[in-house]
Amino acid sequence: EIARGVTLQNRGIACRRLAQLAPERAIASLTESAASFSEAAEIRGRNGLEEGRALSLFQLGLTLEHLATDGTRPDATLAAIKCFDDAASAFAGLGKSESARISGRHRDELAARR
């Protein structure tokens, strides 16, 4: 199951990149990316891999931010803010202060644009 979480993490990154390379299918690619990161975060959390879970949440936030930008998923902004907030808390709990700061900055910047 842990290997599946790693595979899903990489798939999420690849799908988000595909959205940039093939704008005509960006929404579908970003939706697939979000699903991959969401499942990766669940798997990593279930297996006690908190740093991996935090990384998946951060990446999920980035993908949701892209979905929110194109206007097709207005709910994505709030979901992205929550992902960044959860990632910041998880990183802080792990003593990863720089990663927590970066996640918090993404959360705050996105919230300010709302």
C-alpha cells in the first residue's frame, strides 16, 4: 500500500504537468491529479507517514489552486486553503518549520485573493 501511495504522488505530479502541456484537457488532468494526491494523502496517513501525508496535502493544494484559477471549480479555493493549512500544521508538528512556513504562505496568499 505504501508503494501505491508513492505511485499516486508521482501520478498527481504528472497529471498536473500534463494540464500545462495539453490545455485542451487541463480540467480532466487536474481532476485526476487531485484524486491521486487525495488518495496518496489518505494512504500515507493511514500508514503513519506524516511527512509524506503533509507533502501530498501540499501538492493537492497546488492542484486545487490551479482548478480554482480557471473558474470551473469555485469550491476548489476553499479546499486548497484547507489543504495548505493542514499541510502547514503537519509540517510544524514534525519540526519542519520551513515547509510549514511555505505551506502557510500559500494558504495566506490564496485566502487574500478570495
